[in-house]
Amino acid sequence: METGTAGERACRFAAGIAAALGVREEQVAGTAALLAGGATVPFIARYRKEATGCLDEVAVAAVRDCLAAMERLEERRETVLASLREQGVLTPDLTARVMGAESLAVLEDLYLPFRPGRRTRASAARELGLAPLAAALLRGECADPLAAAQRYVRPDGPADAAAALAGASDIIAATVSEDAGVRASMRRLFMEAGVLTVRAARGKDLAATPYADYAGYTGRLGAMPGHRVHAVLRGAREGLLSLTVAPPERRALGLMGMRGRGPGAEVVAAAVQDGYRRLLAPAMERESLAAAKARADEEAVQVFAANLRRLLLAPPLGRTIVLAVDPGFAAGCKVACLDRQGTLLHATVVRPLPPHRQEGKAGAVLADLCRRYGVEVVAVGNGHGGREARAFLLGLGLGVPVITVSECGASVYSASAEARREFPDLDLTLRSAVSIGRRLQDPLAELVKIDPQALGVGQYQHDVDGRLLTAALDDTVVSAVNAVGVEVNTASAPLLARVSGIGPKQAGQIVGFREEHGPFGSRQSLLEVPGIGPKTFEQAAGFLRVVGGADPLDATAVHPMHTPVVRAMADDLGVGVGDLVGNPALLGQVEPERYVHGAVGLPTVHDICAELAAPGRDPRPPFDLSAYEGAPASIDDLAPGMALQGTVTNVTAFGAFVDIGVGTDGLVHVSELADAYVARPLDVVGVHDRVAVTVLSVDLKRRRIALSMRERREG
């Protein structure tokens, strides 16, 4: 039995998806049709609002993910039906139940008794012809179970009545543990009432491990925070922890259903208990731990994605001449001078820090570079030696701000193919300095070149499902890039590759065409690039910018397909198209309802007017230089009660890490984020936030700093 085409299946499941997401069925159907046609999430959310009922990117992506899950379910359903049909066991009732399965778990429960190739104690007993004995026991037809079992003893079968009875019990145990209804009820019980018990693995001493606090833990698995779930699962993988999950056994056995009747009831009860303990409980324990991990993965991915988005959309310093310093001790401090476009002007190495201590020579070189190139700001990496390098730079009195920049991932970029392509003759360490400087000028343009997992803003990222994490982070990068827009004449290939509709190959073709033929004069001229056809252009054009071209709309987010709408507005007002751009007063005379026609609805017209009023607006906040003033302290100078300013570098489920300029980030535990209860740290702080903190404690030996953001009032 075929389960229908992808389109038919999408329609069939639209109601369920709509209910799950809290949207209307027609919104799901409209989104599904666009996705099936190859439209991207950013394009659908920005330029197809009428078709989706104004769903935002998050909702469109959720519909996409639900549809993908539905496809996986349907593919598995078809496989199961084919197998059951081939085995000759596909009855009308079983067909209906398989077709009605709404989750993979339910589908697998239905298929479990029929899975080929499973060699079990029950299957061996069935091969010995003991199924009738098991059925008789369940019906209460055995006045004397052992006597009934004796009839099944034969040379090529059970050796004695006890063996026959044991085989029949194995069949009963398997039958009850494989019952789809029982498994569904048991699954719910384990999820709702399953208690996790954590013990030290046999023969393991946890005293010197990160898991010492977990030994002896007992609590409901469903209530355990995600980061703790990841921790105990990691401890179990490392062979240091032993984990068990179980609800109250009395409640579990009460769900098993089969009781038996008459003298055989005790045999049935023992078999049911064996089925629970030996077969069903271990399976449900594995499922419960897997479900807890999936929940923890989802939580960790959401935190990582939120942190990454804040990092990517951090304020850009903009077109500024930068002196970038990648600090180091023995290897020296790597220095790169960049012009306003991020082009490398000069690169060198100075050695002001121990063991070299060439302060005078290094200071003279840096001062000369600042004068020669008109440096407007100094960027210094926050890695090993960053605090000392910043103190040295501030002491030079260069007359320009010195800003600490996260160098997470800079070394990854320096060894990448993109870095080798751009700087084939530059030493790998000097490439890191270039990356540090550029991420100050434009964090988004530079950070897209680096694997997000190397940027240091994740939570237990190595414990998380890799495919889930990669997909979520890819969505985040694409969303951020398209929210800002990309200048097609200056963008790197990695940045262009994140634009809606454009992949790495097409991005390379655009850059190659630009290098060979010069800057693009218009967005329309992108169609001259080999590999950029009408469909790609449609998906990408609205997110690309050509500044200074003949068409003023090319520098805005107004899609070329909506140019006729803008022309009609201009004609009706008796002005040129360019007169509307950046002219809110003139746009105030536009009557949006007049331009609604066909696929262009009122939401789109309003978006066009908003973009024309503030063309090319950047969603990123402005850069605040004042936030970086002041020299850093040393961790040795910290004391409880000290009030400081800091920058949030990472947010996790258990709190936020804050850079206070001492070379070691302090932790604001979730309980110290605010005076009120905080359930989700991301609701209070985000990466790059400037925050006021108070030092609670300092552990110099372990270099740990506890901070608070609460307002502490005197008694």
C-alpha cells in the first residue's frame, strides 16, 4: 500500500503540524508548497508573507522540520508495510494500525513482534511448538501446569516438563513485552515517573573526577536539567558512572495486563514479571535515557544557536583602520594592519612580553605603524597573553582605543582553505591577527568563515547529536547573514555562500566573475554569472546589495520583483524612484492599499515602504567604544564585594560567563543573574551584553571567579 506522494502526505499531515505549532492549516499548506518548490526559509519569511499568513523564520523553519520528520515517518512506514506484506502477516487490522501510527516509536512497537532475524528465547520456544501451551496458560485452561507441560516433552523438543513450562513462560514474557499498547503505556510511565539513580561504576573512585557530586543522586529523570543529563551520560560513557531508570515496579506491573486464571495464574504472573524485568524495563530505560538526551540536546542546541546569533550580530565597528594584535609570549605578538575594507596593509611580529621583554623595540614598531597608516583603533586578542598585551598597549599612549576581541576560532580560520586562498604567502600565525582585526570591523563577515563549533559559545556541544547541532547552527548563520544583507562587490565567498539560494559553488563563481570582470553594476547583472539562473536569482537577489549602482533600489532589501510596485508609487507621486529612497515624509503620502494586487498583498507593500524609508538598515546595534574603556585588573587583585563591568562571553543553562578583563571569565550562576527567579538565563542576558557584576568569591588555585548580577542591599 502506497502512502502517497510527498505533496499528498504534506496535505494529509497539515492539520497535525498546524496543531502542534499553533498555526493555521492553510499556513502550513502554503509553506509546504513553497518549500517543495525549492524556496529557502529566509526567502519565504521575507518575501512570501501572503502565502504563509506572515509566518516568521522560526515558524517557517519549524514547518520545514515537521515536514522532514513526517517524511522520515512515511519512509519507515512504507518499509514496515513492505516487510509485513512479504511475511504474509499483513491483516486489515494491522494495516490500519500501521497506517494510523503517528510516531516512529508507535510504528516500531507495532513492527517489533514481526521483525525478521530476531533470535530470542521466545522464538526458540515457539520453534519447539510451545505456543499452544503458553496460550492455554493465559486462558486458565491448565488445571496442573506441569502435567500440561509434560505433553510437550519429546526427544527433539523440551527435555522435561520444567523446560517446557519455562519455554511457555518465555513466550508469555515476550508477548506481553511486545504488546504495542503495553509499550505505549509503559513508555508514558517511564517518562512521567521514571527515577534516575546514579552510582559510581564498580571499582571506580570518583573523588578526583568531575562526577563526584553525581554519585548517589536519585531523582525524576524528566525533571533533571539538560546540562546535568549530558554530564551523567558522559560519565556513563567514560565508564565512571552507572545509571538506572525505573518507575515504581508495582505501577509498572499493573500496566502489563495479563493475569492468567486458575492454577496457572502464578506461572503467568512470574512470566509477566520476567517480561518486565528482563525485556521491557531495559528497553524502556534505554528509551528514557535517549529521550532525556534528546531533550537535553534540544536545549543545548537552542542555547548554542542563541549565543551564536548574538555573536554574529554583534555591533560592527565598521570601516575603520585597525591595528590587530594576536598576543603571545615565546612566539611573540603577531601584528596586522588593516585598511577600512579589511585589506592587509602590513604584518609583523613584536616581542614585548616575557621571555623576550623587548618593550622599547616593540613600542617603537607599533607607534610607527599607527602613524604610518593612520590607525584608529587597536584590537587585541583575549587568548594567552591577552591581558598582558593589552596592558602593554595601553601603556604606550597610542592615543587610540584598545579593544579586547575574542580570538576563539582564529587559529581555525588561519589554517583553513579560505585563509590559504586569500593569504597564500602569509605565515599561519599572522593570518590569525588578520582575523582578529576583521572580526572587530565586521564580526558577521569574518565569523562566517569559521566553523561555529570553534567559536566557544556552546554548552556540552561535543555531547550533542552532531547532525542536530550542525543543522541548527547552519540555520542560525544563514538567518543572521540574510537579516543583515550582503554587499555583492565586497563579500567573501564564505559570506556569499550563506545567502539565500546561493551555495559554496555558486559563491565561488560570483567571486571569480567579479575578479575577472570587475564590480557588478546591478543585481540584475548577477544573471551573467555561470550557474546563477532565474531561480537562484529569485531566492538571492533581495538579500544582496549593490551600493552606488545605477538603480538605487539595488542598495536596499526591496526585491527586484517588486520594482514595478515602487515605480507605480513614484509615478503616482510624480517623482523618481530614487526620490522615494530614504524619504519617510514622501512615503507618508503613499496609500498602501492602492498597490495590492495578485501575489503582492498588504504585508508586502508595508515591508516595501518600511525598507524605502530606512534603506539598507542594519539590524545590528551601534558599536559603543566607551564600553571598552579602562585597563584590566589582575585576578590577584579581585576581592569579594568588588563591583565591575564585564562582557558576557557565553550563556549556558546554568548561568553566564563574563569577561571582566583579568584573563579568566567569571561565572554568574543562574541563581545570581537577577533578584527574581530565572528559569532560562537567555531571557536575562546574551552574548556580548555589557553587564554590571559583583565579585562573590575568587579561587586562585583553580582560577575560578564567582560573580553576581543581583542588587545586594545593606540589611
